[in-house]
Amino acid sequence: MTLSYPLVALDRRTWAIDLSVAVAAGLLWALALAAAPALGPWAYFAPAILGILMAAIGAAALAIFGGPRAIVAMIAFAVLVPNLSFRDRALGETGLDWQNGIKLAAWSVMLMMAVRTRHLIWKALRDPGIALAALFGCLSFASALWSPVPGYTVACAVGNLAWLSLAVIAAASLPTAAFCRALLWALLVEIVLALAASVFAPDFAWMPPSYMETDFRLRGLSGHPNLLAQHAALLMLALLSVQDSKPLGRVSMVSVLLLASLALILSGSRVTILAIGLAWLLTEIRSHRAAPHLLVGLAGVVIVGVQILIAAPDLGSILGALSRTGSASEITTLTGRTDLWQIAWEHFLERPLFGWGFNGTEQLMADSVGRSFEGNAVNAHNAVLQSLMSLGLVGSIPVLGLFLMLIYRCIRFPDRIRDRLLIYLVVLGFGEAEPLSVPMVLSFLLFWCLARDGVKERPAAAIPGSIPTGIGAMVSP
């Protein structure tokens, strides 16, 4: 079953639906933001006006372009533009500025696309994975009732539902190769801009060393080096996913890989490097006939390496050489992450059932760390702890369910594209809060993995132990 994205005529009934949804969304935003007077009085009216404008623009764009071209354009815009950051945001600042307004505008268009294809969304919800993702979005929305920053929580919850809607539409309407090409080109533009900024705008593109560090880290136009690293790694995954369809020549593909690798290295994000390395290595090992033996050998190498480190006479010097500051404690605390994990766990125990509200814990975390803490306390820096702290046990059940479902599909129906991305997200989630914090590209790709499996029939060739090798092996065009 391949669902198509229809070209809907702009008749009076369609305009009435668009206008009513836009007005309802605007009123909802005004009510939510009324609980956050710090945003200023203008913020009460801006979301409603912006929602109506984006509804009109989205309807016009769909009428002009229609079908897959509108989806590809929306993916490219949503992946690239909202990720660009041109300001240093203070910790705990969640007000509605122009950059957050861009995110809101993009999410508004996604939701309008969902309204126009609501029959497709309803059909997709029959899949348990997509249903769990939708439940996660709804619980995120409901958590605004007890969030310390209800307006921001509502905004992030809307982002979750918007990304889920776009993921379902994209998975149902675009072949996997077309989706990966759109992702590749959008991320390539971001990486090229980041590397160009490192030369022409170095004061902005390079993040100065923090306490005791000596090296500058490239952040480009992404706001933080870790975000740039995540997108560089995604560019590598997109490149691997389209290699069979050869959208680029061999020289061009190698050049793109080198650009992504350069951005990843200059960002200095070791967690991301580990995540992308394991994602590639484990999927390649699994596709080999001698996979069990290779996995045992890999486990043996890791065990021996750990034993050598433990038995080393001067372990502190070795760990210090691996750190950015020269201090062994940077490695043993994972750059201060263990401190944040302890704080996040304590806050979870304070509200274990429903948490503090989706992504509404930034100021809470900032107030809980000491003044001597030099890390980035914007979140828990662990996806599981971030989910528990934000949504509690109740809200984390759908998250656990959808990840277990993806892991089951990974074992039962191997697929290189999905499995690489899943391993990358799982490993990255050990040291970062994405994709369970601010809904951005990683949230979108998590939902796309679910939707790609849920809205299309699985080919008969996908039996246990088989590995599709072509881009279209799991998806009919």
C-alpha cells in the first residue's frame, strides 16, 4: 500500500477548513502564552496572526506546486532554515523571538499539510508505531498544564505533532531515495555555510574555549558545535543511503563525505563521532555472512582494551590526553554529564509520574547546577533522563514503546537505512537529549523511521536474516 499526497483544489469548503483551523490554533496559542507574561503583550497576538498567514501561504504553495514537489520543498526548508542560528540565547530564555518564529511558521505549514491530508494521517495512525508517536505528542501537549513554562511546552509539543505529520506525509508519498536526496542537499548547504562562516565570520562561527579548554570548536550557523556535529553525521548517513542511486558522481560523493567529516572533526563532538562510527560499523558487520564471529571479535577487542586501560600504571595521564582540557575528570564525568544526570534524576524523583512538562526544564536545570559548573546545563544530556524528567513515567511509556518497536523491526526485518539511523539515535541519546528535547531534525527522522515502516507494506523479500541492498528494496516508488 503506497498512499499518495493529493493535490487539493482550493474551493470554499477547503478555505473554510483552513481558516477555522488557523483561528483555533491562534486562539489556543493566545491562551497558552497568557500564562507567560514575561513574553510581552505582543506575543499574545503574534502566534495567531502568524498561524493564519502560514495557513494561507501553505495552502497557496500546495495549490501551486502540489504533490511530491511541495513535500520535498517543505523538507528542505524545514531541515535547513530553522536550524540556522544568528544569536546567542541566554540559558533559560524561551521567549518568542524571530528565530523561534521561523520554527513556528514551519510547523504551521506542516500542520496545514496534515489538515489537507487528514485521511492519510488517520490511516497511518492504524500502525502502532505511529500511534505511539502521536500519543507521545499529545502527552507532550497535555504536560503544558503543569509546566513551569507552559507557552514553550505547548510550542514544542506542536513541533512534535508537526514533524510527525510531515514524516507520515513524506514516507507515504516519496520513495526513500527521493527523501534522502532532499535531506542530503539541505544538510549539505548547512555544512557548506558552516565551513564558509569559519573563514569569513570566524568570530561568530567558532565557539570560544570554555573553562580550562584550549581549543575553539566550530559551530557554524547551528548555534552549538554539538548540533553542527549531529547534522554533519546525518549528512553522512544520507550520503550512505543514496549511494546506490548515485545522485552524485564518485568524486562529488567523496568531496561531500570529506566536507561532512571535516565539519564533524572541527566541532569536537566525541559522542557524535562515536555514534556515527558505531552506526556504520554495526550495520556493515551485520550484513556480513560471518556477522556473529565479527561481533564476538569486536566485543573481545573492547574488553581487552578496557582491561589494558584499567591496568595502566598512569591511567590519569592517558585519560587526560584524551580530553580537551588535559584533565582526567573530563573523561570520567563525560564532560560534566554525570553531574547533570544526577540532577535530572533528582528532579524526576520529585515528580515521577508526569514530570515537569515537555522541554520545560531548562531553567530548572540551570538553577540546579552550581556557579562553578562550566558545561551546558540546557538539558539532561541523556535522552532517557530527559524524557523521565519532562514527562515522567506516564509520558515516557510511549517513547519506550516506539523505540522497542523500532528495535524489534531492526531485528526482525533488517534494513540498512533505518538500522543505521536507529543505532545512531540510540548511541547519541546516551550523551545528548535529542531527539526527546527540542523537536528538530532528529525528531523528524525518528518519526520518519516509524512512518516508513508503518504506511507501506513490507515486501515479501524482507524475511529474517535478509538485508536489502538497494535504496528502493524496502519501499516501492
